[in-house]
Amino acid sequence: MIQFEKVSKVYPNGTVGLNNINLTIQPGEFVVIVGLSGAGKSTLLRSINRLHEITDGHIKIDGKSITAARGAELRRMRRDIGMIFQSFNLVKRVSVLRNVLSGRVGYHSTLTTLLGLFPKEDIELCLKALERVNIREKAYSRADELSGGQQQRVSIARALAQEAKIILADEPVASLDPLTTRQVMDDLKRINQELGITTIVNLHFIDLAREYATRIIGLRAGQVVFDGPVEEATDEKFSEIYGRAIKRDELLGVDA
């Protein structure tokens, strides 16, 4: 369970990223966050693992405050949270397997990870993660030899190798073509359903949100303006979230 309790974020320049957010996300949910650019989607997502530090309030995971966690406790809590980025965040010059193994660094000493002395069990776990996203045959290819969609699947495999209980995906398909977008979203949804991993995804395209989410949260100017099951996310509700009529490209996930 992830709980936001009166969470606010004000940036040094005075910009309000989040404004008094109260949310509870249940284990195993597939939540999609929507809203205009600058609405606070990335800020909310990245505050969960403290890539962005909040200004006020608390964020709790399974009843423990990650906001107050320090040192070893913070590292342990972050170990349970996998992060998937729009830009993939892979080391392009090394192998796919080595990139996936980076998901295991939280379980070993700095020396072990620097020297790449991962045990056989870790390697087997990473190969199984690659198999789950249908890319095991690329394990020994360099990451920069892969397509964008393949690279994003490597980042999903890295989160699986991490044995994350929560997956945060920040605009994971923004740079992908429509076909590859569906493949990546299918992978995230299947992993959520088969493994019960709580999954929170920022998306720009409304039809994708409707297709994959079990729950949609709409942000506007750092505030929650919609929170409900996908069935209640009507065109009228999306117009309220966006503060205007919805454009065709926002609906379909393709260029207008």
C-alpha cells in the first residue's frame, strides 16, 4: 500500500508541483496518471522513491514513511521500487544482461557490483526476467544495438530482476511508435496481472489509459481532480482534467 498524506512539493523558484495530495494506492493496482504537461505527474511519481523530495506531508509504503527514512532503511525501501524512464536509462555500451544485473546492486556490496561479481543465481534471475519480456535472445547484445522498444523492455526486465514490489513508469512509451507502445504496455499489464506488482504509469494518451488502467488519477496544477475506476473516466471527465476539449492525438496515441 502506498499512502500520500497531505503531500505538497514547491520548487525553489516557487512553482507548485504538488498541492496537498491525499491518495491511497492498494497493492496490485494498475494506476495510470494523466494530465497536461506540468500538471505534476512526474513529480508525484518520482516522489514515491524520493527522486523528488517533497516539501510537506508524508509518503508511506506498507505503513512505513519513506519520507523519513534514512541510510540503510531508505536503501532497503528503494530496493522494492523499480523505475522505468522515458529515456530507458541504460548503459548503452555494455550488454543487455549487464544492464539487467544492475537491478541487483541493492542486494550486494559496492565492491561486488563494481567488479561485476554477481552470483550465478542473479544471472539466472536476470535471464528469466528477459524471458518474461520476450527478449532473452538479446542478453549478450550491446544495449545500443537494440530498438527503442527493445531497450524499454530491458528496463522492465531490470525492474523484475530487482524483485520490485512497485513499478513506477514515467512516460514509458512517449518516444515509441504506436505498435511498440502496445507491446510495452502489454508487458507492463501482464506483469502486473501475473505477479501482482503494483504498477503506476504516467501516460499522455487517453485511450491507452482507458485500455490498460484499472484506476485513473487525473492531475491539474498539482491537484487531484479525478480519481476513479476506468469506467468513470468519460470524455467529459478528461475535459475537466485537461481544462479544455481533448485533441485527437491525446486520445489515440498517434500524431494528428
